[in-house]
Amino acid sequence: MTDTGVEWARRVAEKELGEVLPRRWAHSQGVGERASELGRVLPGGAELLTAAAVLHDVGYAPRLARTGFHPLDGARFLRDEHGADERVVRLVANHSFALLEAEERGLRHVLEGEFPLLNSPLLVDALVYCDMTTTPDGERTTAEDRLAEVVSRYGPDSLVGRFIHRASPEIIAAVSRTESVLSAHPR
């Protein structure tokens, strides 16, 4: 099955996250809402972005956790169990500068080898924007507040804290680029 459909993505994400990780599911829904709002600046890519946004954290589902690195586990699940559209899979695998976290985990070569970064900078930046402007409860926030929340949750010296420290300039830049595109295309 090759499918980028938003409804399909919602069903899959809800099935995997809804009951076992309801807060993660709330976050994923909020990220999907941000993505659906970007349709006006992504002609032909809005459905793809929204599907990837809803699915971006599916790898946190306990039954899918093989490596403990949710972008890789989620991408493998979508590819292997659902035959999902390769672009959705690659966006999920690489969301929010996952290559930098993969490097911290010693998995960069695995992630890059299986799921090369999608050559669509606007889509990649847009997914970072959606993820990093959404709280764990699915509400809007600033990228700066979101980054601070992640560090406070995991701790600055944790693997995730180190990753966020390294990725913050790139995340802020991606959010800024997306906000610039949005400003250039008022509603």
C-alpha cells in the first residue's frame, strides 16, 4: 500500500499512540494541525506534510521501539508494515534534525543509509516548524519555549539535551525560514 493520505496517517498514528501514549498523540495531532495550516505555501505538498506531521512521533509507540530512536523506528514501521510513501517515510525519519540525534546515538550512518534526507528544503523546514512550535499537549508555542521545554524534560546533560543544544541553531533557522515563507503568503 502506497498512501500519503492524511486520514490514513491519522488512523495509523492514533492506533499506535492514542491509548498507550495519549500525550504524544495530542502532540502529534497538534503538529498535524500546524501542518494543515501551511497548505497555502506548499502547493502539491500540503497532504504529504500533514501526513508526515501526524506520523512523525509514531516510533515512540512501545510495540515499535526496536532501536529506541523514534525517528528510525517509526520510519521502519511505516516502510515495512505499511509500504508508506517514501517521501513520508523519509520526512518522519529525518524530522527536526534527527541526523544530529542519530549521531549522538551512534546511528547516523544507519539513518542516512536507510532514509536519506528528502531533497525538499521547504517541506523539511515546514515539518521542523510544525514540530517545534507545538507543545507536548498539542498547543501552539514558540520554538524557543519548545526547545527549553524539551531540555527541562530530559535534562541538559542527557543525550536528548545534548542533541537539542547542537540542533537549536538549525531548528531556530528552519522555523524562521518557514515563518518568512508564511509572511510572504498572507491568508
